[in-house]
Amino acid sequence: MATSLLTSPLVDLDTGAIIAHGAGVDPSGELRATPLPMMLELPVHVVLSGAGALTPLHEALRRAGRHPREAILLLTGTCYEQDQPLLKVALNGLRTIGYLLGLADVGSNGPSPELAADVSPYLVALAPELVARVPGDHRATSVARSVVTLARGIGAHVMAPGVERESQAATVRGLGVRLAHGPLLAPGPDGKVRVPLPVTDPGPGAALLGPRVQELLIPAVTLPAEARAEEAVAAFGHEPTITSVILVDEYQRPQGSLDRGRFLLSFAARFGHALHSQKPARRLADPPRTVPRTTPAIAAVQAASRDAGRVYDDLVVTDEMNRCLGIVRVSDLIREVTSMTR
């Protein structure tokens, strides 16, 4: 029922990081997927067939020990106008379970802009034929630009499938597309993905501001915004070097920040476990301190110092859509800024 749409990893064009791999459910009902988040192609007609048609997918994930929030379901095929109300209901059900939703072939024979806006997907994928025609065809480039504008308006990522040439990667990146896959981005013999990076010309004062925070990024430990406090305790207990847990919504947007010291101190107090363990962790969270990924180190240190009580709390690094990319530790920022003055 669900097969891999990706012939190469889904890659972040800004960082070169692999975001997801293609996955599928084989005829025996077993999930074929890597440990990374996965993307599965899901025909619209299957979704419209009713909840029972999706049971093999749910069961395959369960047997593999994977959670729906680790999967992006990329809907393919045409949905006729009379079927759109039923599709919206079905997709809302999948989103409630935890799946991230994507729409394929936007800008071509796929869903209309109106349907995309109503569904509010996590990701929209350009039609492969559009990507194949850029940058030589200005009409295809214009359509791709309009899809990017739509995605920004509804808070969705944009994916460019089938990227084969550096000129295509440069064009879609220039339009604001963040994610892509295709032969150009296939891993080399060493297993690494090499993204052709654009030439940048930083201003004369850029070096004085230090590296951007994305260069100091480390993975964030995240939990759903509705997670219980005992789940956060378990996350901190799993690894003593974890300094924070970030609570995120279904689109990975930060909703709260749990500082290790303050959070665990709440449990160390008398009756702390009884008072908090079964309650939402968000009750004990602070507002996340976010910085865009392009923020220079000095500006990030200044942002951290605005709240004297949280000077050393981790900063949450976000992308253009306010999604959590990871964290940066203030101690690392201070170390970088100090090294610039030597």
C-alpha cells in the first residue's frame, strides 16, 4: 500500500543534513525503514477508502516500534472536488494520531492551492516536472515561486523532488525551497551527502560578529507539547549530558523549554514526584528562548543576557518557519566570542 517515493535521502539544502529516508510497507506487512524519520507515499484513493485501508500502515509501524510522528505521509494522486470534504476529515484523523502530512505534485496535477490551504500540511512537494524544467523555463520557475509563497502562508515546508543538476538546486534554493532529493543529492561512496553550496559574500563586519548559531548547533531532545512530566524525567535520566528538553507541537515548533536543573529540582522537593509526575510537563516549562539559525554568535549572547535569571539556559535554534532545528549552549557561544578577542 505504501511505497518509497524517495530514491535518495531527503536533504536540507542549507545544512546538508539528511532529514528523512524513503520507507515502505512490503507485501508481508513489514515496515522497510531506517532509524531516521521516514517518508511514505500514500495514494489519495487509499485515504478515501476508509480507516480500514490504513490499518496495515498503523500495524506495520506498531510492530516496528515506530511512532506516527516519525513518519511523513506524502499524498499522491488527484482528489476530485466532491471527495475533498471526506479527504479533509480523513487527514485530520491521521494528524490527530501523530502523522506529519505532505502533499505531492503541488503546482501541477496534484491538489489545488485551495485544498492545500485547507489541509495545512507539514510539507508540500513541487511537481517533479516543474523541477526538471527549472531554471531554463521561466514559466516553471514562476509556478514554483507561487507554490513557495503558498507554503509560507500556510506554514509548510517545500520539497523539490528529483534534483539532478546544480543549477536546479541553486534555483530552488533561491526561491526559498529548503528540502530536496534526487540524484544530485545521493550519498557518495562514503555515505555522505554533499550539497553544492552557494558562494556567499559576507559584509566586512560579518567576521566581527562571530559564526552563526547554526554552526554551533547540537541536536535538541524534544517531547510533544502535551507530554507528562514523568516523560521529561525519563528523558533527562537517559543521558546525564542533556541540559534541556524542548517541548514542540506537531510541526516541531517550540512551545516550552525545560531546564535540567530547575525541572529536576521541582521533583527533588518534598512530594515533588506525587505533585508533578502525572501532570503536563508544560506546567514546569519556561517560554523557549529562540534565535533564528542565521543569528551571529555575539547577537545570540546578547539575546541570552536579556533575562538575568536564565542567562545560561540553552537557546533554541529555529528555521524560517519557526521549527526547532536544535539547541546552542550559551557556554559554547561565550567560548566562540572569547576566542575572537584573542
